[in-house]
Amino acid sequence: MDSKQAARRADKARMILDNELFAEAMNALDESLKRQRLQVKPTDTEGQTKLILAEQIRHQFEGFLRRAIQDAQVAEMQLIQQQRRSIFAR
């Protein structure tokens, strides 16, 4: 993926993460998971496992979007370094 593609993906990811409805949905999900965590019995290993998996998926989903932004930042820094090298190589 080139830096322009990475920048476009980062813009889209930022739009999602900055969206009020998305933030509201993520907060509602977090609250729901927290309530379920408090209600599940310590002996309910299947329920505990399902909650852990749900929490992991939630964090992976958000992490995917944040990594898209970071990837664009890294690509931009690499492009700047390449430009600097080419200037000094002349």
C-alpha cells in the first residue's frame, strides 16, 4: 500500500472514530459488557469465556481503525525521510 492509500484509509478510520454515533455505540457496548461481567457467576466458565471473547473482539475492531491511522503516520514519516535522503544525495 502506498502512502496515498494509507492516508485515505486513515482519513476514513478517523471519520469513523470521530463519529458521535460510533462513539455512542462503542460506549453502549462497553457498558453492556461491564454489566454482563458483573452479572456472570464466577462458576460460569462458558459465560466468562464468551465475555472475554466479546471484549477482545471489541478491542480488535477499534485497534484495526487506530492501526490504519498509525500506518498512515508511519508512511508519511517514511516519505519525509526518503525526500530528505534524496535532497542530501544530490
